[in-house]
Amino acid sequence: MLMLLLVIITLYPFLYVLAVSLNDPFDAVKGGITIFPRKFSWVNYKEIVSYPNILHATMITVLRTVIGTITSVLSTAMVAYVLSRKDFLARKIVTALFIITMYVDGGMVPNYLLIRSLGLMNNFWVYILPGMISAFNIILIRSFIDEIPDDVEESAMIDGANDLLIFFRIILPLCLPVLATVTLFSAVGNWNSWFDTYLYCGGNEKLSTLQYELQKILSNASASSTLDYYSNLDPNRTMRVTPQSLRMAMTVIVTLPIVCVYPFVQKYFIKGMTLGAVKS
């Protein structure tokens, strides 16, 4: 009974948002919608899809999420494996340096100057390179690798395997639970990120991301009345949706991909988080 109550409390907000997003915008203003649309309509989603540059921004976001997640998980796992090796003499010092970055941040201005000096302004790789290494994920993966018996690596070395072969053929398959967890972390971060687009690629529509475009729509809708919003957007356009219905549709759009992926990695996610909870 308690579990059923927790399920209802957890699902109700999302079902409510979904119902409002699929309801006629002006009918939704009357209130009283629970978990089913009272007057079904796709107009909110059609309105967002018809917004200029939204499809191209979606493609950039998908590309960023796929490339960013793969490169981040692979590079983070490689660093974690090196730090887990007991024959790496500087592993304590390097680990301490990574941990310091978790507590001390240079701030927005130094980061901006660094990105500009590296020539990454208005460059797609600004979405990939700065986020390739995460100190938290390194510690998480390294803690998992530490639990793998050393005999496994020693046996592989006796059979003639080198470090790269051991990493790709033995360590990575054994680390599947924690890698699934880190993959979900990285994918969610890349998918939902919009502030770096604002800082580094705000003036380049070709590199604009879905979340940044949605953020612009939301900001315009929040700052203006509905009528003002649409008259500024297109004077010849008739008012078909409300700011509230737009917010609900945007929430579903940014949440739905993660909701679809999560059930497939949930069993690995729980195991990876539990094993990584003890850090040394």
C-alpha cells in the first residue's frame, strides 16, 4: 500500500504535465485537469516544432549528447583505470588534484577566458572537450575497479595481454554497471545543458541547442503577455497556445528521452551507485 502511494506521488506530477501539454491550451486555463487531457490537442507540440531553427537545434543536441557521452565515458574510464593501478607511483597525488577540482572552481570568467584562448568560441567542440573528464565519475569508476581482484589482470598479463588489451577486453566489460551509471549521468548532463550555448555559441544559430532554443521561447513567454509574445514573434500569426501550455510541452520534450532510456539502465544504475558509494 505504501509502495502504491509512493508510485502515485512520484508519477502524478509527470502525468499532470503530460495531460496539460496534450490538452487544448485555452481549455487548460480553466484548470481541473488531472492525469487525462480533457480536450485532446497536439497544438502545443506543433507550435514548438514550427519555431524557427528548432529542428536544427534538436539535431545539434542529439549529436552533442551522443558524441559527448561516448567520449566522456571512455576518457573518464581510462583515467580511472590508470589511477587504480598500484604500480602508478603518482596515483595518490593525481587523485588528490582531481578531488581538489570538485571543491575549488575557477569561476565563470576564468573559464570563459580559457575557452576563448583555446579558440573554442563558436565551435562545436566546446560542447565536448570541457566535459570529457569528471572528477566525481573518475572516483566512482576507480572505486569499482579497485574491487576487481588483481589476479584477473595478472592472469591476463601472464597470457601476454598488454595494458590496452586488459582495459578494453577485461576491465570495461566487468565495469558495465558503473559505466551504465556514468553514461546516464553524462547523457542527462549533455541533453539538458543550455548555459554553455548561451556563453560560448549564443550568436551562432548553427550551433544552437534544443534546450537553448526552448529557453529563449520560455523567456519570451514569461516576460511578455501571450498577446505581446506572439505579436513580437510574428505580427501575422494568430494566437493558438498559452505560455503555460508551452512550458508543459517543453518539460515533456526535454524529459521524455531520459524517461525512455532510464528503464534499460536502471538495474545497472542502482548497482553502480551502491558499489561506488564507498570511496577511498
